Amino acid sequence: MTLWSETVSSLDDLYVVTDRLDVTPGWVNRSTPIFWDSPRTAFVPARWHYDEVRRSLDDAGRLIDVELAERRNLVLRNPHTGNDFATTRGFACAYQMILPQEVAPTHRHSPHAVRLMIDAVGTYSVVDGERIPMESGDVVLTPGGSWHGHGHDGHEPAYWFDALDIPLVHLLEPMRYEEHPDRFAPIVSRADTSPYRFRSEDIQARLDAAPSAPDGTHGPKIWLDAPEMPSMGLTVERLASGTTTTPHRSNANRVFVVMDGSGTTTAGDTELTWSRGDTVVVPTWSTYHHAATSDATLFGVSDEPVMRALNYYRE
Ligand SMILES: [Fe+2]
């Protein structure tokens, strides 16, 4: 038999030819289907207690030297089989700690990154040469491709949560990573306010004036604008003590970090209790609601803007 069609007299003959051509017949049954009827994921609802992870970070602070300070973080690995990195399908989140007087070398990479400072006094970020404070309650952005580093002039260890869209970059494969040729890029300016810093007091002032959802799906809520980081939807919402939100389901993958207060998030059949600093994951298409047992504030990171931009978003 040759590659010429006139010699193909059976499907088996045809499959020999299609195999050589690196094409797969669309009509054969596959062990893994291509389509399914509604969103499904291997990622599970999950929660990490900040106090527990922070203890391990303190241990790492004793055991890992300043050369590795930039990578002294603990990645929130979604506990599904075979996963050792991603927190949701598109995001890798971590808690990170920096010790007084440490400085992380300047570098840049394709993935976008956001930080929520949990316990930090005297810490700063340097983005494209501008030094900005990043302290407890602040949200700080490092858009993909920007030179960035950070340091700590305070007296106590500092802790934060960060989220990067690394798994999304792995999927689409535009990864780049580069260390700065001078190791520490010079600081050319200092600023207190920046498009890359959402100050704690500004966030709280905006929340004071923010509306709740008429359908009860969230309390007073604001969006933090990050136009250079369109893969991430960043929100902050408040829940008054005793409030239970109306159950909600969408195909966005969501991460919530507790800025303040305590309560429970129910995602599908999973109940996840939380208090200050904890992180909760609600994967795609999980029906979820929050119940606050004290006045609470939740920072949210989601891929909702990606779902919307691609016209996939449904709720
Ligand atoms: Fe980085």
C-alpha cells in the first residue's frame, strides 16, 4: 500500500495513511472526550491556614539563607492527585516571608504578580526603578515584564500572600525570565502612591462608599484596576458579622484571602472555615457562599477577566 488514496480499500488502510500524515480521524472514539456538558476540573475547594504556614516560613527563615530569600515561599498546592504547584488552573499562589534587612535581587518575568501584604512594616517594592512602600493591608502589582525586587527596612519578619499566573503562562508558553545584569537595579525614584500600589487606607475608604450586590451575592465590594495585568481580576469585599451571601456559581476560578475577620466559605459540599490571613480556593463551577462570624474583609483574585475577554464567562 502507498500513500495514494486509490489504494485505500478499507478503514484500516486509511488509518495507516492518516497515521503517517499526523492527522487523527475525528470519528473514532477517544479514551478522553473532547467535549463535555458543563465545566469540570480536577482542582478542589481548598483552604490554607495562614498561622500554620507562617510557622513553616519562620522555620525556613532559620534554615534558608539570604541568597534564597527571593524564593523563601511556600506554594499553595491544590491537593488533587498529581499536582505539585498550581493553586487553581491558572494561578500559583504562595505565602512568602522576608527578614529584616534582606533585599531580593531584581528580575523580570512574563507572569503577572500581585501581592497582598498580611503582616509587614517597613517593607518596600521596587518596580521599574521606583521604590514604593508595601505594608500590611496593601495590594501591590508587578506586571509581567517589569523589573522588580523588594526589600525590608523594618525590624520584624514580614509576610505576604502572592498570586502569579504561572500555570496560564505554562499553558500558552510565552514564559521568559531574566535576572538584572546589575543584580540590584538602582532605585531612581521613590513614591508613596503608584498605579502599582493600592494603599490599605485607600482600599478601606473606597469600601466605606461601595455598594453591596442587590441579589446578596456579595457585600460592599470594589475592583482594583490592574490594566497591565489582564489575567487577574482583583477585588476586595466586606461581609458584616452574621452575613451569609446568596449562593453563586460561575465558571471563573476564584481565590479569596482573608484580610480581616472570620467565617466559613461553603463550596459545593465542602465547608472551609477561615480567619485572618487564610486562603480559600473556589474552583470553576462550584456553587459557593460566604458566612461571616465576625466583620470580615476578603481579597479576591480570579480569572474572571480572562473568561470574559474570551467570551467564555457564564454564571
Ligand atoms: Fe518575581
